[in-house]
Amino acid sequence: MASISEREQGQIEAANKSGSTPVVFIHGLWLLPSSWDRWADFFREAGYAPLTPDWPDDPETVEEARANPEVLAGKRLGEVADHTIEVIDALEKKPAVIGHSTGGLLAEIVAGRGHSAATVAIDPGPFRGVLPLPISTLRVSAPILINPLNRGRAITLSFDQFRYGWTNAIESDEEAKRLYDEFHVAAPGVALMQMANANLNPLTEAKVDTKNPNRGPLLIIDGEKDHTVPLAIANASYKRQKRNPGVTEIKKIPNRGHSLTIDGGWREVAQTALDFVKRFA
């Protein structure tokens, strides 16, 4: 298991010293922890103590990640979930957990293991038992999945792929290009393949304990126009999570795509997440 980084340790110490309820933000594929910086400030202003854990060995900056993309290869879901829980276990208070995309799936995994006081999964990746496979999702993932060698690689999206899968709801090509230049980095192909193959592999790491009574309250948020995680996938996740005795809710954000946590409308999504967290943590 990767050790806690100096940056993460500083956030843990600050959270514990503050006495505030921590909020742990988990990024997904093709992003870094810094993609949560505005959210961290937003929740800090609301009285929470934010933490943005790495996927093990994440570079500090987008520039570093692009200069050395191979460091991002080979990161498996189980490894990232275990590392996130290592960070959570160092906290003195049980945190709220918020994740986007694959980070949304990881947030559900963490909650299913009983480590979250309240969870918000935004455009969450699919887990075992989530069956819908919309055409837009296939179009986003098929170019990566058809090559088995990509399992061991760090995969970079072209701008056209990013435009379709992430920023399709944004009218301005200029805004879409700015987001691509500011946030996009390579991602481990193996994590995408783990989600894609979850229903074929009974031993998959892309699985969630949806029935654990210690899961806590859960909100699923999905962008109405998301091509990567369309509402059909989010709704299927919700239906499985609804079996839990805890509060389970789903909210659709109109006219938003997969970039809803980083684009110009991020604050609306952050406020929706904050309102939910405030009810329970």
C-alpha cells in the first residue's frame, strides 16, 4: 500500500487540528487532486476541513503529469480505495466523502466499507450489478477498451474525445479547450477496464457493498447530458443503493455534462453536494 504523502499528511493534521468535520474529495480518471481546489475552498468557507487524497503516486501538477504520464499507469481501483481509507483512518472524525466519475465509484466503495458519514457520488462509474451500457458510454470507452495492451498503459484522451465525453454540454469550443488544457492528464487504462468488465468478473474490484447498514446517507448526482456516465447508469446505481437502510437520493443537474465539477457551473453542483452533507455531517 502506498504511504501517505507529505501533502496528504499536512491536510490530515490541519483537519484534525481544526476540529471541523472533514470532507474527503476523490478525483476520477483523467484528473488530479488539484481539480478539487475550488471545491475545497468552498467547503472550507462553509466550516468543513477539506482533504484531496492522491491516487498513489499522483504528480503534484498537470504539467508534471504530462511530462511523465507513465507514472499514472497501472493504478487499480482496489489500490486507490485502500489508500483513500488509509487517509480516512488517520482522521479523528469520520468524514463526508465526495467523488466524481471513477472517484464517485470509489466514494461508494469507501462508504460501503463503512468509512463515510455522508457520501456524494457525482457521475459515478459503474460497479458490478449496474447493467446499462448506453451508446454514448460505448463511444467514449470503446477506443480504449478494444486494445488489451491499454490495460498496462496510461491513456491520454484527444481533445475530440474529451469534447464528446466531457464537454459536450458546453457550447463554446474555447471553454472546452481551456478545460482540456487546464485539467486533463493521462489515466490508468486498467481502472477503466475494471469498471467495463465488472459484470464479467466475480472477483472484480469494481464492486460496492450496497447493503452495509453502516454505509450512511448517499446522494448520487448526474449531469443530464453526460455522455460518459449517462443517467441510465446513475439511475441503475441508485436502484441498487436504494436497498440500503440509509438515506439514498438521486438528483439530475439539467443541461450539464461530465465536466460539471470543473466547468463554469461547478458552484451549482458544489452547493447541491454541500446542502446534502450539511444534513448529515
